[in-house]
Amino acid sequence: MDIDALNNWKFDDILHEYTERDTMLYALGLGFGSNPLDEKELAYVYEDGLMAVPSMALVLGYPGFWVKDPRTGIDWRKLLHGEQWLDVYKPLPTSGKVIGRTRIDQISDKGADKGAVIYLTRDIIDAASDTLLAEVKMSTFCRGDGGFGGENLPGPTPARIPERAPDHTCELATLPQQALIYRLSGDYNPLHADPAVARSAGFERPILHGMATYGLGCRAILKTLCDYDASRLTGLDVRFSAPVYPGETVQFDIWQDGIDVRFTAKVPERGVVVLNNGAARLS
């Protein structure tokens, strides 16, 4: 890891133009419309009264797989997506042009045997009005890059999950081809499509994108607490724990205290937690 290069890293602004078709395709990648008679879900995949899923902000203005640039010095083969945070300030337009403006916030050195963590922020700005629509934050765990002599800086405190039974439970089934649909929204990593690549990475078959699992969390909150009203969901944070295999059912356990929400997600058939320390903010 070249810490000097990273501390001075400049991302180009990304101008991203998208259409209603892109908005519907993103929602289909999260399984919206699985019940064609559910008119509230249909609103995310049908042009008459179309709404954008709030988590679509994560695929807008994305700077690409920049850590693979050799100037970073990062061992990109050992990366893990650690955490994801989202704040939505205005409902996303169902089509238009946005600017993605990315910056590195801090880099934490966990030690030579533990790795490093890079924290980034991406502003999603409406290109026509220069209005900030959303703020996307994430942490990338660089397992092979610790011990560069930096500080062990603390990250955001994870949301605490209540020690009681959940107030709500929501089960969402995924399709066997779910990852093949979701990747059409911009993440073409072969890990999610090619069985040989998945096996070489230690998985029995292609896994679902972490961002798709995150999007399932958004869908679960919209369904369970927002009556599918996208304008009510203003924030969503998670910590990634394990991958989902397409075709599995994901169970969300949800705790609600007014507009303050906590949640976890697991795959019951494997007994594996896939999202932890989840937090959602409602208007």
C-alpha cells in the first residue's frame, strides 16, 4: 500500500446518466415484482408511477474498481467489503444525470498481521440543480496491507442490536439467477457469474453481490415499515458478515423504536448471519 499516494488520491467526478429502464432493472435485481399482483412492489418495476429504490444510490456515480490501479500498491485480491452506510437527503429521480464525487476519508492501520481499512465517501449530486441527493460511505478491509506505519484509527461505532425478540420478521426469497440480473446494474465481477472464478475464490458456486444483499435489506425495511414509500427511508447502514448464494431465502429480524430501526439478516437453511449491526432511519 502506497500511503502517500492514497493520502493524495484524487478521484475524477463521474457523470452518470440513467433512465427509467435502469431504475426498473436495479429493482428487479433485488427481487421487486416477485409477486406480480402486489401493486406496491410493482411501483418499483413499472413505468406508471415509478419510484426509485433508495439503495440505488450505491450504483450511481461509482468510480469503478479503482483499488486495482497499481499506483495504490494495494493487494486488491485480498479485499473485503466491510461496512456500508447511506444517507438519502432527497428521493432519487427515476431518471436523469447525477455526479458521483468520491473521496478517501481516512486509512486505518490495524497491524501487519491484521490489515488496513480504507473509509470512503461518495456524494451523489443532481447534475441539473447541483443538489446533494445522497451520501454513500463504505469501508474496504485490505487484508494484505497492514503494517504501513499508520495510526489505528477508529471507525464509526456499529449499531447495537437489542437483546430481545425482534418486533418484525421479513423473509425474502432470492432467485437462482439473482446475481446475473443484479450485475447488469454495473458490477460485472465474474465472482458473481462464473462458477470457475467462484471456486477459485473458495466458494462452491457464484455468490450474490454484497450490494444486492444490502439492497434486500432496503427492500425488507420498505416492505415491513414504510408501506413501500421510498420517501420514508432516509438512511441504511450495515456490516457485512457472510455471502448469500442466489436461490437462498434471507430472513430479516427487525427491531423498531419509533423512527429508529435495527436489523440483522440470516440465511436460515445454513444458520449464517449475512448482515449484522443493521440500522435504518425513517422520516
